[in-house]
Amino acid sequence: MAKSLVVVESPAKAKTISKFLGKGYSVLASLGHVRALPSKKGSVDIGKDFEPKYQILPQSRKFLKEIKTSLKGCEELYLATDLDREGEAIAWHIVNALQLGGKGKSKAPLLKRITFHEITKEAILQALSSPHEISIPLVNAQQARVVLDYLVGFNLSPFLWKKVRYGLSAGRVQSVALRLICEREKEIQAFVSEEYWSIAAVLSTLSPAAPETTFEAELVEVDGKKLEKLAIRNQQETQEIIRELEGADYLVRDVRSREIRRTPPPPFTTSTLQQEASRKLGFSAKKTMSIAQKLYEGVEIDEGSVGLITYMRTDSVNLADSALKDLREVITRRYGNEYALKSARIFKQKSKNVQEAHEAIRPTNSFKSPEELEPFLTPDHLKLYTLIWKRTVASQMEQAIIDAVAADIAARERYLFRANGSTVKFPGFTQVYIEGKDEGGEEKEGMLPPLRQGEGLSLKELRPDQHFTQPPPRYTEATLVKTLEEYGIGRPSTYATIIEILQMRQYVRLTDKRFFPEDTGMTVSELLVNHFPRYVDYQFTAEMEERLDEISRGEIEWKPVVREFWEPFITLIKEKEGEVKKGDVVNEKTEEVCPQCGKPLVIKLGRYGRFYACIGFPECRYVRPLNGNKEEGRKEPVFSEEKCEKCGSPMIVKEGRYGKFLACSGYPKCRNIRSVNRAVSLGIACPECKQGEIVEKRTRHGKNFYGCSQYPKCKFATWDKPVHEPCPQCGSPFLVQKVSKRYGARLACPNKECGYKRTVEEPQEG
């Protein structure tokens, strides 16, 4: 029998670690949290100074029983959960759930807490040789976060049920993220585009021009004044300038050259990995974290199960000394001595709460190149590993050296054009990696022909271009994650779950990789901003995160922080209960009257968006889509659960010559129609026939269901939406999304023998 028991979170992690240890060790998995606050009233006893009433999770009972059985005869219990607040709390909960560590228990095993940044043999053995105690400040920070999120969710969400619609939710961080998306949409709607023009001259050092002597310069000054963006307002002004320039002489007034040295970006943190994977690979934050988790916990390669990257929930940009040594050797071997640094590059930490011992996300073995691992990884796993490997290697390479040239070209003394060009003198780290951009892609280098001061140039063409000012862009996953981090809202490890919840609640939708707020999301956000401004304030939310960091550092106690938040919060909730009327929230007055009964029309918020309705309901049932024709309102439309992929308006179920079909409610501006039963693949293999894929279909009445693409050969079908997430308990390839009035939104295993369920709540921090 093993004398030492090691407990980790996941079976994959347990499998990888067990191969590093001898017969004296047994490794078991807790499958994440073993205790949590029940999703019901009274789970936090406010009268007893916010005492949380934890309960063992039903799916954790058998794992705790297995751990307890394995502890018999064991001398040591190593708690090897993750090295962050959540991991520390899991270790603490395991001890309390098993009632370990009490006084007078002589036969109880010796409790030891160990942490490691990577799952390699050296890291595991080093951790076993230097155990420590559970960090109570970290546990308390996690408890404070859980209690705060519970108090917000279980008081603000019911308020939304009464004032908007049942089934909605609010969260301490979730609602602030929603506000960002909604406020950006308001900026876009209020934006008034303005016309402006630019003028470029296509010039050459020779006449006739040759491709290698031709370049483009932009008009930047008139009469010594710099041209602002909107200086040339219309085509008439543009043509007047062009007429003056057509017969002008073009002379090089000045040529300036300088050397630019570019430093590589630091290795990945959780946030920057999510952003770059979104930009370069098109991965969602959730997909990025799921793949990174697998790479961290272990992948089967020729030498067995091996953790390929370090811990993926980190704010640190540090690299271990051993890693820096290996990276220098890799760079020297693959690219040459001129690309390797003489001494390691140290990046400055941005996060205030980073522990120096923590590391950035990097390969556990830099010598394992993406090419070497390609046979063992799926395409998506290989893409993410390659991204991490290249970023890490590039971070320790020499700077890129760019020769930049700027030339000023005069025309008729009044006008000044400027041409910019650059050449790469030494590629440095760009030989391996170039950081992605949020807008416009990666930078492209241009070149200028050799130019001398006083040199005359021949004009090949004057090119006027019409432009219109653009509204601020809608958030992508990358820019939303970046903004949340810049504000200090939430934690990077929670962003994937926050984004998932916003979409699951149908507050926002992701179209063409951009976030669009739904009508319900706009209504909820406006209600919270108008009546609970402090609790969706960016600075207030960021300050609360800082308070949690202070708790984790042991600088303050957690219960006073919760009390300070709770007292004004619940007072405001009670005040708004009587002050806010549902009709004022979901109805908007208009100047129109009902064509059937003459009573006023209002814009109402329904389950599928906003629409016109008569205030005489139920006596008068006149309704009309918000963007529809007035004559369409004579018959109450039947809305489907689908949105138009062209304009985003709700789709209506209509009856045609060949039966029911879906038509856009935005008609006649949008004339999109399609079949009711169009199948949409979810990319999940059918659990019954294993050959087809699960596809989303619709009934004759527009209700969604999910079935096998091989129908009628395979008749698998379910009302619950499958989610591309494996069951942590039985390994089922997917979970299903269930929504009920009693339990709210949950993810559940479709395998009835398993019974795994998880409530979708405010995300847990990593």
C-alpha cells in the first residue's frame, strides 16, 4: 500500500504525475471543487458575519470517498492543486470535507501543500521536497470573491426577474463586461460619419518611370500648416488642389533616415495568450483555455504522457533561469549566434499582484519544437503550442533593426508631401514571431528608392481618395479581454466564462467575430447603469479586485470587505424594489397609435427582442416588428428562436405555398428568408452512430432541437443543446445545456448513469 497520497484536480494531471513517482505514491483526482455554496437563499449567513454554508457537491462524494479510503495507512497527504487562489481553496475544502487536520487525531496523515508551475519530473520532485502549509490569505480572498458574487447574484438577479423577465442574471463582473459592449453600441448608433479626402502623389526618380523607381507620397502640409484628418472636406476642395498640383515641379526638400530597434513582446500571460489566439488563430477565450489546460496537464507522446506547457493561469512574464538557458541554446542552434542574447532579457511586470516565483506561459521543454510534436497533437493543439513556443523563443532573441527613411517633397512652395519607407537591416526576433494587431493585421514594410536632397521628381499620377470617418469598432474577444484587463476588471482566468455567460443569457451575440448586444442585454445594462451605477462602475469594480488582492497578500481581513460592500448594496436593492416599475423598464412610449383600436402604441421588450404593441392588450392584440411595415401588424407574428444572419433582426415563422418558412422581421429593408429546418452542425460527433455529427434543426413551429446528420439512418435527437466540453466525471465527449425555472442554467452529462451537473454561475477565479 502507498505511504503517500497526492491529490490533484483532474484525471489527466493525475495520470501524467503518477508516472514520475514510485510505488510509494498514489495519485488521485478531486475533479475540481469538492464543496461550494448551494444555489439557494441562505447559503451565506449574514447574521453570523457572512459565514458561508458550504455543501459537498453531489458529484464529488464518490471522489472524496475514494480519497478517504486511500488515506488509510497513508503517512502523508500531498495537496497538489493549482498554484492560485482557486487551487488553494480546493486544497482547503478537501481538508475540511474530509475533516482532516484536527487536534488529537494521531493516526491522521501529515498534511503537506505543494505547488508547481509545470508538470515535469524535475518540477514534481522539487515540489515534493519543499512542501508548505495552505495559504489562508489566498483561501480568504477566494472566499470573499465567492461570497460577494453570491450576494450580488442572489439579490440583483431576482430584481431583474421582477422588473424585466424571469431567467435573467446579473453578476459583479459579468454586468460590467455587458456595460462595455452596450456602451460601445450606443457610441456606434450615435456616431455621425463625416466625409474627408486625402491626396497622394505617385512619383518617380526617373522619367519614364520604372517600378523600382516609383513610390507614393501623401499631402501633409499646405502653406506651412499641417493637414488635419478632416482638413479637405469634399471633392470640390480636392479638385481645386489637384488642378494646382498637376503642372507643378516636385523637388526633394529633405531626406531623413534613422535606425529603429524593435524589442520582442514578453512571453504570454493568460490574458495575452487569449488575445493573440483570438487574433491569429480565431480561437475563442474558452477554446484557448481548454486547449492550454490539456497541454499543461499532459499529452501522450513517444515518451509517454508529458506536460508540454507551464501553468496557463498567470499574470507573470518571468521565465525560470533553467528555461532561459535552454532558450539561448535553442536560438543558437536554429538561428545562429547573432540572434541569441548575451544576457537574458527581463520584462517588467504589469500586474501589482504577481508573485516573483510565478512564471509566464512557456514550453516546459524548449527543445521540443512544434515540428517534433506534430505527429502527437491535434491541429488545434499544435497551433496553440506553436504560438506559445514561437512567442517564448522570440522573447529571448535579439532586437529587430529597421532602417527607416522619411522624405519631404515640395510642390509649388505651398504644398508638402511626405513619403515613408523602411528596410529590415537585421530581422532579429521577427525571424520567428510578429505580434498580431487588433485592427488592420500585422504591419507591412515598404521601401523607397534612393533619394537626394534637391533632386527633381517626375509626377506619374495624382490620386485623390474619398474617406468617411468610422465609428469605434465593436469589441472582438481579443479587444474585450484587453479592455477588461486594462480596467483591472475580473481576472484573465475568468474572462472565458464571463463571455460564455453573456452569450448563454442571450445578452450578446458574436457575429463575424464582433459582439453585438441583444435588446435584452441593452435593457438590462441600462437598468443597472441608471439604478445601480456604483455596482457597474469600472473603477469601483477594479477597486474591488484590488481589495481581493490585498486579502490574498494578508494585508486586510475578508469579512470587513464584504460587510462594507453589502450594507449599502442591500439598502439600495430595497429602495429600488418599490421605486422601479416594470412597465417603465420594458415599455417605451411612441407617438404612433394602433391602426385597429386607436390606442397608443408602445415598444415592448419580448423574449426575442423589441416590437410595437398596443397598450389595449389583451382586448387588442395588434403587434408589429420594430423594423417592419405598418400593414404587417394586423396579424400577430410568430417569432422563432432564430436571428437573421444578415441584419440581426428576429426571424418570423410564415406560411407559404410550400409550407412554413422563416422570414426576416426587418422586411422590406431586409428580404432574407430560409427554410425552417436548415441544419447547422455543432462539430460534435453523434454519440450513437459515431459517424454523423450533431446538427441544430428546427421543428415546423421554429423550435430548436438537436439530432444526428445521418438521419434517418440514425435517429438520435435531444431538446438540450450539446456543448463542446467533455464530462470531467465519465469522459462523455460533450455536455448539454439545460435551463429550468427551478435551477436556472446548468451544464449536464447526457449519460444518465453518470449524473454529472454543474450550475453556470459567475466564473471562478484562477
